[in-house]
Amino acid sequence: MSSNPEIGSLNRTRAIMKEYGIHAKKGFGQNFLTDLNVLKNIVRAAEITKADNVIEIGPGLGALTEQLAQAAGQVVALEIDTDLLPVLDEVLSPYDNVKVINQDVLKADLPALIQEQFTDPSRPIKVVANLPYYITSPILMRLLESPVEWAAICVMMQKEVAQRLTAQPGTKEYGALTLAIEYRMQARIAFGVSRHAFVPSPNVDSAIVVLTRRTQPLLDKPFDEGRFFGFVKSCFAHRRKSLWNNLKPLAGKDTEKQETVQTVLAELNILPQIRPEKLTLEQFIALANQLHDHKLF
């Protein structure tokens, strides 16, 4: 290990930025975390052990990467900013269990990457990241739709998004993203992070969310997962409107189809005037399955 202070300390972060002429790039959503307690608590929340392989998304200056390297068996960090690659190569040189590769997680072939980059790909794979706020949802959906069976996903995100991920039916935060997460994973907010823990400080506070794979699959799966989540998004297209008004496009002006939708809702004991955010995941699945059986989408 290096005799230098840990990367995540404020003084070391500032020194690295000055030495390499690094400035946080808004285009990449960069905010460098400079609170060692928060960094160590992220690793604890993810329950990282030497038996784990870890993928980190957006290592930045390597503050979290360093903490992960000390706890994990192996770490592969995906960094899209080429200006940071030589910096990471140097500051992380004391750790022989870290690889930093220039890769965009939204374009990466994740199963292939795991096979190619990890010495033992059979170990549990965990994702740990301080996600850029502007692409949090796309990254999460990319991870969830991947065939990789993640042991856990532990990510920092805007507090407001974290509340959406863990929202309950009937709340204003509850929506299509909530349901996509609930279908695949169990989500919990581990702890909050002040905006003042970063350089530069973002305009909002953050939270650490831990996603773990369900131990038991849902009993009633939709007819097609991809089309199901497209259906759910359409139901939340106009949040202030009733479920019926969001379902109308499925039937168009066809009176018979409209009556079929009404019949399906009645059979499921779902009131047409209910707001979409009142429905549970199980209700959405049942509704989608029946509408599909009637060839309405």
C-alpha cells in the first residue's frame, strides 16, 4: 500500500486534481466524494469480502476504488473519461487487484466483460458505484436487464431517485422505475449522503441504495418482460390522469375494445378511475396478462 493519505481524503483529492490539472466535468456528471467515512460505509453496505468480484462504474479519481480494492478479491472499474485513465493508473498502482478500463457501461457487453476481465468469473459479482445523476435510471435498467445474476448492486444516487426506487403504492414517488426495481430486486436505502461530502458540491443530497436479488421469484410473471415494462411506462404516461385514461390508447375509438378493457378491469376489481400509482406490481402483472390475452397489445 502507498504511504500517501487515502485518495478519498479532501487534501489528497485536491492535491491529485492540482497535480494532474483535473476539473470535474459537468458533461460526465462528475462530483468527487471526499468523505472517508462515507466511502468506507459504502463498502460495508455492499458487504464486500475477499470472495467478491466488484464492478465499479465511474471511478473518478479512485477514492471508492481504493476502498473496494482493500476489501474485495478483484475490482474492475469502468471509466468513460479518458483524461482520468493515466491518473487512475498512477494513484491505484499500489493495488494489484484493480483493473481500470475505458468502457461505457451503457454500451458494454457485461457478461463478456466479466469473463474477460476477472481472474475467477465464477465468484459473486457485485456492482458498486457513485452514479452520475443524469443517467442513473438508464444505468440501473441496463444492469437489471442484463443476464448477469448480480449478487448485489450498491449505488449512490440523487436522494429523490432513491426514494422513487423504494416507494410504496399510493405515494407520489411510486412509478414505473419503482416497479421495474421491485420486480427484479429488493431495494433499501442504506444511508443518506450530504451534498457537502463532494468536490464540487452538487445541488442536491444523495443516498446509498442497496439492491439484492429476490430469494424467491414472483409467482405470476408477465407474458413478456420487455413488453410488460413498456405497458407499465404507458400507464404512468400521464400521472394526473386515471388508469382508464392512460389505457384508452390501447382501445382507440373501437367501442368493442373499450368495453373489453372495462370488463378486464372489473374482473380484476380495479376501478377505472383509480390512479396508476395506486396499483401494486401484482395488479399490473395481472392486468397486462389479461389485456394481452385479449390481444389488446
